[in-house]
Amino acid sequence: MSWRAGRFEAWSFDEEGEVIASLVREGAADHGVAIQDMTRALVTEWLGADVKAPVIVCGETPGSSGKLLQVPALLSDLYDALTDFDGIHVVPGLRQLAPPDILLGQEVQLLGLGQLSGAVCLPGRHTKHVALEQGRVLDFSTEMTGEIQELLLSQGSLRVPVGIKPRFDAGIFRDWVERSLDTDDAASPFAVSAARLIGVLRPEHQVTALSGLLIGADVAAHYDPGDDVILVADGELAKAYGMALDALGASVEEYSAEEAMQDGLFEIAEEAGLLDA
């Protein structure tokens, strides 16, 4: 199970690690309730009270942050570092002291990738950029790209005009990505508002332009042309970051974020001996 910004995702597995059922619940977190009580209530509502399978939770768990392993760290250390909250097994996150940073949930996705090495990009509301070496996390950094976009679009001059339905345009997205890739003369987010006001950007493409600008800046800050990048994402995020990395000239190897999470959770359960109970 994974908690992320109030979003609860859960999967149940058969003995071979194949997913047999899943659950997604938005806004499920209540930080006044202990992790074991909230998780057990959701599992009971989902699968019934008689389920005896081990329960593993990762991410931004309500009521407890669990342990944090310090990088550099072997992902295999997660097996023995679970915290048992009355039968609910919480996976530790990772912490970094210089500069201060944390991974909460993404460490399980990294484990699910297997023994890969290289630069890993995990897009999200907070996008993570990780240096991975055969199962060891060397260091990482976080960009608040998604949250910044949410804030800019919800207030001030970059709010989408009333009555306008945003529409994605791949050409416009790439154009604004490239404006950020030119780090010597990169545009600021205000350029999106200005482009709309002077008539060179249609209002329905404002979100596309801002997304391209912010994701382009995110990518440009962490990668160079010719870099090999492991992209762990699904859906629109995979498409957007894939386009931005392509515009940069990086070589991209794509993996599903959801499948990496599923594989990582099952591996932890198996290697921690929970499936033998």
C-alpha cells in the first residue's frame, strides 16, 4: 500500500506476486488517526475483516513517518528495517543531510527496478532525481515542479480564465520546454501570462505552456544532452517528461511507476519473511 499526498493506493497479490485486486482512494488520510488504525479500516472496508495476509505500507503515512535510512543506502536494507505498528509493516523512507531531502515511497519504486544503475527521474507533484548504482541510492534531489504549477494556476495572473477549457498541444508544450532548456536566456513563468495577454498564446493552451516551461526547467537543472535517464512514470507524466527529455537530447529508458511500486512491495514482503508467516 502507498500513501501519497492524501491519496491511498493498495494492491493485493497472489503467491506469485501477481496483482489480483486494487484500490484507489483520494483524500483518505487523517493525520489524527494512527497509521495502523486507518490502514486496517481501509483494508477491512476493501477486502473484509477476515483477511490474514501481511500488510505493508509506504509513503507519506499518516500518524507516523516511520524510520528514515540515511543515504548512501542499500535498498535491500529495507527488508530488515520495517516498523511493525500492531501488524501493519511500514517501510522506512530515505533521508539526506546535505542538502536536506527525503524519499517517502519512491524508495520502494527504486527497489522494484531491480539492479539498475544510472540517473533516475521519478516525476510527481514533487519530482525526485536519484543517482542509483546497482541497488544503492547514492544521493537524490527533489523539485516541487508539480506543486508549483498547481499553485501558479490556482491564483494570481496565471489562473486559467473562467469559461476556458485547457487543451494540450504537443507542439506548444515542446516549444515552451525548449525555452527553459536555453538556460542562458530561459523564460520565466510570467512569460506565459504575457504571451496570452499579447495574443501569441491562446488561453486554452496556457496550462500546456506553463507545464512545458516548468518541466523543461526541471529537466535542464538535472540532465545534459546525451545523458542516459531512467524515467519511472505513467500516463501524462510519462508523456510530458519523456517529451522534455527527448527535447533535451537525452536517451530515455521508461518504466511504469505503478508496476515498480507493486514489484517493490512484493519483494519486501518476500525478502522480509512476511509471506512465510
